[in-house]
Amino acid sequence: MSIQESSDIHQELAASIEKNKERAAKYDEDLNSARDKIKDAQSEMKNIDSEVQNFQSKMSKSMHSLMEAFNDGFEAMEKAKSEEGKEGKI
């Protein structure tokens, strides 16, 4: 092998190593970007889950209050009917 051939091989090897370093750096950059996006998405999902739980809690309380109001109204109506019936018999 001549000195020129050896020099050419050395240059090709150096260029290949440089390309691999660039690829590795790009891969590392892409990987970190993806990791950051995943963390952001997880955080957003936790926020959404918290909002949903809060909404469900408020909805449950509202439904409970509504049912109490209906029950109170129904009882008042039944009581009025009962009293009306008693008055009619007198």
C-alpha cells in the first residue's frame, strides 16, 4: 500500500467518523426534543385529568342539589294533596 493510498484511507475514515458524530449529535438532539414533548404532553394530560375530576365533582354536587330540590318539591306537593284531601272530608 502506498503512502497516497494510506492517506486517502485515513481521510475517508476521518470523514466517516465526522459524519457519524454529526448523526449522533442530531439523533441526541431529536431524542431530547421528543423527550421534552412527551413530558409536556404528560403534564398537559395531568392537567386535563384534574379538570375532568373537578368537573365531575361539581356535576355530582349539582345533581345532588337538584335531586334534593325535586324531593323537597315532591314532598311539599304530596303534603299539599294530603292536606287538601283531609279538608275535603271535613
